[in-house]
Amino acid sequence: MSGEAVAFYVLAAITLASGVVVVTSPNLVHSAVALVPALLGVTGIYILLNAEFLAGIQVLIYAGGITVLILFVIMLTDGGTGLRVPQRNEQGPIGAALAAATAGLLIAVATRTPWAQGAGTLPSYTPGAIGQSFLGPNVLVFEGTSVLLLVTLVGAILIARKEE
Amino acid sequence: MPWYVELARAVVGTIIIFSAVAIVAAMLGVLLERKISAWIQSRIGPTHTGPRGLLQTVADTIKLLQKEYIVPQNADAVIFASAVVVVPLAALLDYVVLPFGTTRWGPLIFRDLNIGVLYFAATSSLIVVGILMAGWGSNNKYALLGGLRSAAQMVSYEIPIGLVLVTISMLAGSLSTVTIVHAQSRLWFIVSQPVSFVIFFIAATAEVNRAPFDLVEAESELVAGYFSEYTGMRFALFQLGEYGEMFAMAALAVTLFFGGWQGPGLPSVVWFLIKLYALVFVFMWVRWTYPRFRIDQLLRFSWKVLIPVALLNLVVTAYFVIVRG
């Protein structure tokens, strides 16, 4: 087994194990903290794919930003702080069945797709190309995402100022 | 390079970075802090241990090693213990992309990543997670308040730092720290980007939770903030993380604005250390001179002053970069 394969399996194991903790832990803060190794495992896989810029953004936005936001929200609300909150309700079996079906579908797709071997070589420095792509062929998607985030921001401010 | 060589290199690098940061940043940093604060307040500071009190922090470290680990009742033991690892680890990871000097074989840097400054921003943002874990896991209201204040503060001040990093990498045409240093061989960026430097310095002071932005661990309100409940070596590791992060921020400022290791005559590493310690001195000078902000003033300052100014600076710089070609 090559070093790359070893690294991949180790990273995948870290991501999956932390993912299981996120879903099953009865303590909300534990779930949120377990997100960090899960996201860092994904970051490692990005690095294996030579997508360093994406990896940096993943750590900055997800591990450093989104997780902190989630922790912040949990600690500021009543239910989260230290209480044991059951993460399952009576719909557990249905959810499990759906998850199993989705997993089966994904595995089937992943194993049956004839994955194309990449032609050509990767550029050594990707941020410029990513920027060109955002403002060139994918400008509509990029602007759409920006508008969505702006609407979310305005909505959040509106909700927060409701008491006045 | 085979992967086990890479792995061995990573392990050796970690040990070197950890020991260097522990000795140069944490031990010497604490001693400098005490000496400089004493000088500013017309005292003499530690004098008894070693010549002129030089061994004071060594003695303190040995003392802390012998202390008992206390886990508070009803604390979340897992989170409480793992927070200790997250904070210093995130600070140490910063050092991977900092160039300390140059040799015949190339720049003296652990790894010249092509996303250097982005990597720095990403790893230093992980410290907040550790601080929140420590604050919440201690099951102590002062610690929790300190942790929450820290999260609000660091998330707000990461944005101006990010904007400054974008401005500087735009000028240098690269995110790599080594290329940014090379781009300053004729003119340091402090000359062409003074506004960026002021924004960076203010935001970095806030990011490392030092006065006048130290209400995360404001002694008079919150005991020691998020690490109030930690004892012995765990306490020392938080101190290590804090001083490690401060030195890393100072080193990044040297790299971004003061031409990194470049300078006439002296060896490059010496130049780097001179600039680094000069900036660390300014950090300490500010800490012992200015009173503390209130949390609302602090957040308002970031969102209503620093971020708009940084954005404007970014746009103006972009304009000049485009016009110049």
C-alpha cells in the first residue's frame, strides 16, 4: 500500500469516527467539538488531492468559523449547556432506513462510475485559477451565493432587532 | 521523498518548533514581559533567581511541572483536558510557514507552502475552538464568560487581519511568505502600506488577547478568564499557546511589513530576531500603557472602524495594482 493510500485511510477513519460522535453524542457541545476533527480529516483529503487553497479555506471557514458559531449558539441558548439532550426521537428507524438506502445508492454510484483519469497536470498555484473561474464561467453561481448570504445576513439582523 | 521520510521530518520539525517556542517565546517572553512591565511601572522585576533574575521563568516552569492536576467538580473532563492540547497546538502550527532567515540552500523555513498566509490565518483561527472548549469545560462562570468574549472578539478581528493579508498578497502577487519577503527587497511594505500595518497591528493585539483588548482574561473581572480553573503544566501550556501566538503574530508582521530576514551586514537570522523582538517589545509596551476597552467598544471598533478602513484600503490598493500593470 502506498503512503498516499495509508494517509487516505487514516484520514477517512478520523472523519468517520468523529462523524459518528457528532451524530450520537447526547451532549450538544461534544457533538460540536467533534465536528473539528471531522472537518480536519476532510481537509487532509483535500491536501492529498493537491487542493491546498481549498484546504486552507476549509480550515478557516469550517473548522475555525462555523464550529465556533455553532459552539457560540449552543452556549448562549438554554437547552445546550451541559444538559443531556437525546438526539433520537420515535422516527429513528425511518431515518436509519433512509440513511442506509442513501449510503447504498452512493456506494453503488461510486463503484460503478468509470472514473476518468485526469489528463494534464495540476497547476502549482491554484488561487488565481479559482478566482478566474469565479468571475468567469461560474460568475452566476458565485453571485447567486453572495446574494443568498446577504439575504441571510439581513434576515439575521432583522430577527435580532425584533424587540425594538 | 518517501512518505516515512516525510513523516519523520514532520515529527522532528514538531519537536524543534515546540522546544524553540517553549524556550524563545514562552520562557523568554514571560521574563521580558515581567522585566518590561517592571521598567514601565518603575519597579525592578524578578532579580533573585540566576544572574539579574534571568532564570526566573525556568524556575517557575519546574515549579509548575510539580503541581497537582485539579479537575473541578462537575467539569466536563474530556473537553477540559483536550482544550489544553488545542490552544498550544494551533499556535505552534503557525510556525510552519514563517521564514526565519535565508541560507545558501534557500530560505530557512519549515515548509514554504504556496498558500502560506492563508494557512497562517486558518491555523490561528483554530485557537478560538480551544478557548471555547476550555471556557465551557471548566464549568465556571468566569471561564465561560471569558471563552464567549474571546470567541466574539477573535471572530471579529480575524476579518480585518484577513483583509490585510489579501491586500499584501495582492501587492506581492503570491500567498507564499517567502515570495512576500522577496517582494520587499527594494521597499518594505510598511512604507507603501502604512494603513495596512496599523490595522494589522491593532487586530493582532486583539487576536492574541492582550491589553488594551484583554477583556478575555481581565483579571479584575474574570480572574484569569477561560483558564481560571487550570493548574500546573496545563496552565503553563495555555501560557505557551498565548505567548507562542503573540510571537507568531509579531513574526508574521515582520514578514509582511518589515522585509522579513532582509538587512545589511548581519546574518539574516539575526536581522529577523532583531525585528521580531522590537515588535514584541511594542506589544508589551502597549499592554502596560493603555487601559482596557469595554466589550461593546471593542466589537464596535472592529466592525465600524477597522473593517471599513481595511476594505477601503484593499480597494485602493487593488486600483493601484491594476493601474500599474
